[in-house]
Amino acid sequence: MRFKPLTRTRSSLAATFGGLPTGFWWLWTAQLINRACGFVMPLLAFYVTDELGRSAPFAGAVVAAIGVGSLAAGPLGGILADRLGHKPTLVGAQAATAASMIALAYARSPWALLLGAFVVGLVNNATRPAHNALIAEVIPPPDQGRAYSLNFWALNIGYSVAMLSVGLVAVTGYTALFWLNGATLVISALLIMIQVPGGRPAPAPADAPDGEGFGAVLRDRAFVAFVAAEFLVLTILYQSESGLPIAMSQDGFSPSTFGQVAALNGIVIAVVQLPLTRYYKRFPESWVLAGSSALIGIGYSLLLLGDSAWIYALSIVVWTMGEIGNTPTSFAIVARISPEHLRGRYQGLYQVAWTGSLVVAPLISGGVIHTYGTGPLWIGCLIVGLAAAAAQLGIGTRLGRRAGAAVPVRSEPESVAAQGLAEK
């Protein structure tokens, strides 16, 4: 009896980490390295104002140039991934990001800084469709949800490490951080090139129309509706980077307190994401998406209850639970419903929801708070979250049926092995 907790722990670890191919773990390791050494993006505005002595509005323009580049990166990265192959596109885009990031460290004129930031945003975000499509290439469909959950875990652990390490700038200076960020990108690209399988683009099926491309993705009405619903959800979610800091500043909190409270997001994800993801797997994916959207909206609406640090902390914990349900589930659905030869393009269009929401979220929060105050913003988050949840019940059900039809039936030996792993 006393060994039951240990047995359960081993079974839980096996269900979470076991059975995934080695190539995925090299891809996961490369992702973790990239994020843990991703110093440049969070510090870019400080670099432009402190190191280069430029104005705050110009620093904002440089950061916005990255956003503009990232908007174009999704479709471009998706097209390249399908034409050249997911792995070559990912390796090439990471190498290009390393080169452009180091070049940005030596840009001094306004136009060089703006152009350099645009290129960094373009090539850095062009890695994302290829990376997400490569996960689907190396992982069998039944395990893709688990793989995307582990990838999301690596992203957040790495980001937390990077945020705790940005103080290195006081010792090394900014230029060294640009070089370190670029060097880790090269290391990541080499790991993927050597250790991760894949390479050639998937051939189009014989019955596919000639010249089939992004138009085929845009004609997929259910998927476009899914992207639109996700855009609404992510626009709420990204109030963490716009509306939340503005509101806390107006309530008299210091940047240090904001950082401490905001760190709860990464802490909660690091601690509870894996067990919570296993719990979410008990329910249909459409329910998970809808419930997650509602949780994100409800989380922000809790800020209507008061302006204490505890209320802000509770809000972050609640909407983080929704984020944990939404992100891995949505990426897994996109991977399973997309035809193999169009997988990069599907991921590219889905990325537009992420990059577009990053641009739109601060515009909405700034305008609403300036004109009406914070209350209407949090009410709007609740309304939009619940509306998106209702939409995703229908959209997610349709896409879930397609995803289920796309999952190949396991051979009998594989099924027996999987059943044995689940019973351990």
C-alpha cells in the first residue's frame, strides 16, 4: 500500500513523457535553449532608450516594426515550410534570425534600426509555422496534443529563465547579449539539423488541384472561423501585456510589483500545466476550447471586484488556467486537420491570430482605458470571452470530427503497447 503513491507518480510521468521519439526531444531542447536565452526582445525598448539614447516614442516605433514583420511572417513562413520542407525552413529561419539579430546590435541610424527590427520580427516569427508543423511531422497524431503541451511548457520555462537572467546586461552590456542570443539560435539550428528527422516537403496528393496554395486554406471556412475565434481569445489574453500593466500603474503599483504579480503566469504554467493538461484530455476538445475561452474572460472580469494585489493575482491564476487549456489544444487541432502538404500554410494562417492580437490588444486597451476607464475593458473581456466560447463549441466540434477522421488507426501491436503504457 505504501508504494501506491510512487507507482502513481511513475505512471503519471510515463503518461506525460514516455513514448515520444528522440527527434521530438531534440526539438524540445532546442526550443528551451532559444527561449531561455531570448534576452533581446524583452530588452529592446530599454536598449533603444538607455544604450542608444533615443526617445521613448522612437523605441515604441522600433518595437512596432518587429510586430509588423511578425504579421507577414506567418504566411511567408508557412509557404516556405510547405515548399522547402519544415526542417530546412526552421533551420534557415533560425540562422537568419541569428544573423539579423547580431546586425541589429550595430545599427545606429533610425532607418537602420527600424529596418533591422522589421527583419528580426520577420525571420524570427517565420520559424513558428515550420516548428509547429515539424512537431506534427515527427509525432504521430494520437500523441500530438501531448507534444504541443510539452512544447508550451518548454516555452514558458525558458521565458521565465530569460526574465530572471536579463540582469546580465549590467555585467555584459547590451552588445554581448545580442551575440549570446544569436549564438544560441545557431546552436539550436545545428541541433535540429543534425538530430531531428525530416527534410523534404510533403508531396501533394494526386487529386490535389494544380497550384493549390494559400487559397485552399482560406477556402476552409471552418478553419478560418476557428482562427477568427482564436484571434478574439488571444486579444483578451494579451491584455496581460497592455491593459494589465496600465491598470496596475493607475492603481498605484510599482513596476516591481507588477513584475512579481505577472510572474505568477509562468509559475502556474510550470507547476500545473502537465497535470492539468491530462485532466483536460477527459473532455472533448471543443469543450476544452470553449471552457478555456470562458475562463480567460472570467479571469479578467475578476478585476471588477477590486484593485488589490491579491485580486490581480487571483485574476492571473484564473486566466492562466484558461491559457493552459487553449494553447496546446488549438495547436494540436490545427496540426491534425491540415493536409500534410499544406501543414505549414495552415500553421502560418493560425499564427496570424497570435501576431495580429499582439498588435490589436494594446490599441484596444489603451483606447478604452483612456476614454472609459478600466471597468469597461474588463466587462468587454468577459463578453468577448463568452462569445468566443459559444462560437468554439460549434467550430471546435466540426474541426474535432475532422481531426478524428484524420487520425490513422494504430496497428494492433502499437495499440497493445499504448494500452500497456496507460495501465502501468
